[in-house]
Amino acid sequence: MSNTTATQQADFEEFLYVITHDFKASARAMLCLPEWISEDLAAAGVGVPQNVGEHIQMLQNSARQMEKMLEGLTEFSRVGRMADAPQTHDLTDLLQRCWQDCERDRGRLRLDVDGVQILGPENDLRRLFTAIFDNAIRHGDKGRVTLDVSCADTGAQAFRIAIADDGIGVPEEFREQVFGPLRGLRSRDETGCAGMGLSIARKVVDGLGGEIRIGAPQPGQGCVVTIDLPKPPVAN
């Protein structure tokens, strides 16, 4: 990436961060004001007709969705630009801490990554794995989704981390599309998410000089997210 392109990208991400921060205040107002109006009417002895109450609820639901989208865009703008200093991390410990940030009652995590060390900014790595875990949980088609994480040495100065789940999977024709911002296979009403998780994950991996892609463990059985990350340098 040229210096000019890098500067333009940084400027855009700073603009994105500022504008989403300001828009979130408007989204919060859209969420709170209808409730305050309903409370004021009740205090004045004026009942809210059922259809009006339903419209207020629709407005608040839309405001919640907008707030989640803005939060996702804000988090996207932080990747790289506000990253911690790169350090070496024990992968088992890192993944377990990421799992603590997820809705663990909706899933089960099984790790087979003992002894693996990866290099990168802690906050960006946590964004990466938390986003993938959360995406699998929210798109599971049953009560609890099982995630299996393994790691292999590719022999090419990189580790290949595979995160497999037993959820609904991603059809092959959509496996690249879902990495786009605000994209998803199901509606936000169903999943409760903004569609930014995999965009954030790819941005983190790209910044670390790696690759991320989606496949299927077996036809019709969930999906597997494969991440190739450079190995930490060997100490002399």
C-alpha cells in the first residue's frame, strides 16, 4: 500500500470513527424519547392507543438496530488504528478469554491448540476471535452450538487455525459475500447482530499479513473458518 493510499485510509477510518460516535447519540435519543413521551402521557392521565404503542415499539427496535450497526462500524474503525503493541500470546489462554466475552450458555468451546504461540496486538486478536465465536453462536440452528478449534503448522512460516461449528453453515456462493460490512445470511431481527463481525475479523487478519476464509467440514454440516497467521519470530 502506497503512503498516499495509507494516509487516505487512515483519514477515512478517523472520519468513520467520529461520525459513528456522533450518530450513536441520535440513535440513543430515538430509543429513549418515545419511552419518555409515553411516561409523560401516562403521568398526565392520557392513555396510549394500542396502535400507537406498537409504532413506538417499532421505532425503538429500529433505534436498537441502528445503534448496533454504529457500534459495529466504530469497532471496525478501531482495528489497526487503535491496536495494542504486538506481543506473543498463548493461543489457549487468548481463546478462553475471548470465550468469556460471548454468550457461553448458547455454545460449547473445545480447544486443541496446546503450546501454540501467536503474535499480534491483544485487542485486535480478541476482536478477531470474539467476532468469530459470536457469529457462530448467533447463527446456530439449535439450542447450543459446538465450536472446535484446532491449529496446524503449515510449514510455510504460518499457523493455520481452524474454527469449526455445527451450525447452519454458509452456502458456497455466499462465503465471500459475508465478509462485507453490514452483511449477513439472516435478518438482524433473527440474529440480533449488525453484520460486522466477519468484516472486523478479516480486517484484523489482513492487518497481520494473514488470510481468512470459510469452508465446510463436510457437506451440510456447519462451517469452518480457517485463519492463516504468520508465526512469531524464533528467538536466537
